[in-house]
Amino acid sequence: MSVKEKIVNSVKELNGVYSLVALAMLLALRIVVGIFANATLPMFGNMLKISINFLPIAVAAIMFGPIGAGLVGGLGDVLSFFIFPTGGAYFPGFTLNGILTGFILGIFLYKNNVSVKSVLISWSINAVFIEVLLSGYWLYFIYSMGREDTFIVYLLTRAVSEAIKFIPSVLIIFAVGKGLTKAIKIRN
């Protein structure tokens, strides 16, 4: 299935009551997990945050494609901030990260058998381009105060963070994706 077909099918998925209810539940789960199920490791200067808030986004990607997952990722960020602000002003760059994460996962995991290859590729693209480069840039933009040398520090910190989280994240997505794929086949 082409990327265009996945996007079109993903939009069609949003028509049913089942889809809207399931996406709302995944969004609620994303908010709860984002607020309560995370930890910041102080040994990395409080810049390494371990969380499973990607899991509801990945489930939405598998079930409803890039559009549904993008909605869960983006709305999850916005609502998490306004329900439980963690300091500072709202920054839309991280909302864009949530949307792009959902979209990328949806492109690779929707309407496919979830395989190690598809999870590795999707999570690698997400890790490098969204979590390291884009998040590193957002952190630099927010906290650098004009110092040019800090951009590399943010990139390196984000790279270490993603390297630590990479294998557990891929394994979790693969395991949940395989179970979800079997459940979807049984339901249909």
C-alpha cells in the first residue's frame, strides 16, 4: 500500500463511532501516561526523560494510521500541557513533534504486519529526525539564550537519551503491535 493510500484510508478510519471512541481512549491514555508514567534521570542534568507516552501513539498508528496517530500525538501534547503544566510557557514545537511521531509510525505500521523491520525503520527515523534533531533544536531555541555552542550539547544529550531508550522502545512497540495485529484479525 502506498503512502497516499495509507493517508486516504487513515482519513476514512475517522468516520466511525468505534474509531472516534478508540482514538479518544488512546488520547486519554496518552495524557495519563505522559503526566504520570515517566521519570527524569538527574545524572543527565534532568535532560533524560524516560516515558512510555509513545505507546498510545504507536497503538493509534497500528489501528488507525498516520492521521489518527498524528491526532493522538499532537492533541496529547497540547492537553497534557494544559492539564498538568510542567513549567514554562506552552511551546508548539513539541506538539509538532507529537504529530510527526504519530504520522511516521502510522506510515510504517498501519495496514502492515508489524515486523521487526517496520518498527526498527519507523522508530529510527523518529529517533534521529524528531527526537534528536528537532527536539534538540527546540530545546536550543528555548534555553540557549543566544549561545551558539549549546546546540551541540542539546543534540548530544538527545542522542544519548534516544540511544538509551531505543531498544526498549522498539521491543515494546513490536510486542504490543504483534498482539494488537492478532486481536484486529480476530475482530475482523
